[in-house]
Amino acid sequence: MENKRIVMGSDHAGYNLKLKVKAHLEARGFEVMDVGTHTTDSCNYTVYADALCKAIAAGEADLGILVCGTGIGMSMAANKHAGIRAACCSDTFSARLTREHNDANVLVMPGRFVTNTVADRILKKYFKTPFEGGRHARRIEKIPCC
């Protein structure tokens, strides 16, 4: 897998799952940058989505993973950044299709709804699925940047 540099972020509700995902990735040889949060204290998810997107834009990471309670807030915040295609996935089917059809460069998971086992399956599917290109590339090119 060529995308070995991963940046991760979470809010307080996604913190515990983020730690599990981070350990999973590091055990498989990924280089992981953690932009926070680093506690379960209540915090503003937009701070961490912003930091993650800036790291990708700066070329410090190839892909990103965000975790919050539902995955919705992080997805909305990340998708405000030019060049970011963040997709909230809570199953392997959506993880596969978001890579194949949308070339998502940020995977968002809902920390309150995804078990560690399901998260591992989502990660495996997300990272092993290539972008199909073709008609999907033409569609992605039409997504307006902020």
C-alpha cells in the first residue's frame, strides 16, 4: 500500500476508538500523525478536523482518519477544505465504495456506533480498495472547492 502516512484526529467522543485505530495502523506499518485530541475532555471537533486537513494539504500525510461521536460533524467540517473528500463510513460496503467511486482521502468513523472489530474491517477495506477513475474521476472534478 503506497499511502503509508496517515494523519488522525478525533474529538472527545471519538478518542477511545481513535486510540484503537491508531494502534491497528501502527501495527501494520503505517506512519501515524495524531493531531489530537489527547483526552476525553469535552472539546471542539472542528479544531481537529481543521488540523488534519491542513496536514494533508501541506503534504505531511497521504490520507486522514477522523473520529467523532456520529462522524457527521467531522465530515462536515473536513469537507469545507479544498481538496478534501471526507466520507463517514460505518460499514465495509460504504468504505469500499467511497474509495472506488469518490476517491475519499479522509475516512470518518462514528466512535459511538462502530465497535473495534467493525473499525478494523472498515480500515482493511478502505486501504485495500483502489480508486476506479474513469467516469468517477470526471464526477469528482465537478465537486466545487470552497
